[in-house]
Amino acid sequence: MPLRFSSLHFAVAASFIISAPTAITTPLAAQSISDDALAAKVNQTLFAEAAFQDATIQATAHNGTVTLTGSVPNSAARILASTETDQLEGVKTVLNNLIVGSMLTQEPPAPLPRETRTLSLPNHSILAIRLDDYVSTETAKVGDTFHGVVSSAVYCSGYPLLPAGTPVLGHVIEAKSASKLHGLPMLTISLMAVRVNGSNNEAVDVPISTIPLSTRVKGTGTLQLGRQIELPPQTALRFESSTVTEIPVEFSGGKPVYRQAASGKATLDHSSKSQSN
């Protein structure tokens, strides 16, 4: 007898096809982050929030638990601090010990005196920068300078010693254009100064020494060869500091004051330039 299938059979078969099991994936575990880096991340996020302009907030971290201390102007700001902190990657628990300003019955204390100290940028620190100027072996001469900005903040004990956007100044140590006489082009460049906000947020240009980037060497400090070596604006470069550099930082109450990147372009006078070489 020939097999017959009713519409019900087809419906049941179709349901099995449609409801075939699909693979279920789980997100990869988030990469671990150090306590100092997590605290710095929270402090930077809250510092950039306009709602905390009149607040004093200090974040510390331990094994993913972030503790917020200080004061905020109102209850809404206190809640917002917890919310923004809790949304950051790496934060497991938020302990909110912030005090609302209106809860204080005593007169506000006098502002803590500020003083300028120095923090050390260690030797062999990596400075990732992005060029502002055009550099080419076709036109560059020894002694020419170029400008750029730090593209990734450089930290010291959780503090952004060189925030992203920090202006830098570099110079050309060697430049030879490609030609039949000289052969392949040659270019060697190095950084010589960074601009930071010092006392009272006044810009300070600090001499710095880095291992040169060059076409003469192989490895980390190598520039790619071509008919001419051209480094247009927005080119990403990585320099390595060759000495310890002392960076001025404002302190208040024994703690460094968080700051934004300095404005303008880094410069060096003749005396500072000679010291950085």
C-alpha cells in the first residue's frame, strides 16, 4: 500500500526542522586588569563627568572591588558615581562611601594646599604617539623638528603621568633621500620633549630622551624602507625612553591631582635642547 502523509505529518516534520538545535556560545572571560589600572580607569571616567565638577572622589580597587570615597554635591551625583563605576569593565563590586555635601553640618574645610612635586617616568617606558606633521626623506634635514601627541596614556602607579593627547616634540637625527648616488633612503628620528600641565595648570615643556627610530637597525626601532621614507600626519609610532625623566605633577593632600593633557605644541629652548641630546 502506498504511504500517505496528511497535512498534520508535514506540519510535525516542519516543526522539527525549524526547531533544530543551535550552538550556544558564551562570551570569553574578560581579561584581568590590575588594581592600579582599574582604579585609574575609574578615576579618569569620573573626572571626565561634568556632574562631578564640584565633587571630590577618590577610587581605590582590590580584586575587582572598587571603593569610592570623598564627597559629592547631591544624592543624584552619589548614585551616578556608583552607576558609572559599575558599568566599567573589570569592576565586580562597588562600595560607595561618598558623602553628600548637604549632609555635612560643619563649615566646609579650607581647600588643601597644593604643591608641585615630580614623578619619575621610568627608563624603557613605551610612548605610543601619533604624528601631527609630515616627515619625508625627500625634504627632511638634520635638526628638523616635528610634532605629535601621545595616543595612549602612560601610567605611573595608576596615575596618568602622560595623558592621551599630551603634545610631544621630536627631531630628525639623520636624513638622506634615495638617489642613484646615495642608494636607499635613510632616516633616524627621536623624541626630545613632552608638554604637561604643571603648577596652576601652566604648560611645562620637559626634555626627554628616547631610543631613536631608524632605518639602520632591525627590531623595535625600525622604520620601513621604500623608495622614499614618508611619515604622513596620523602615522602611529612607538618610542622607548632611554633615561628616567622627572615629570612635574601637582599634589593636593599628599595625592597627585588628576589632569588633562596640556594644550598647544611642545617646544624647547636652545639650552634645554642641548641637555636632552
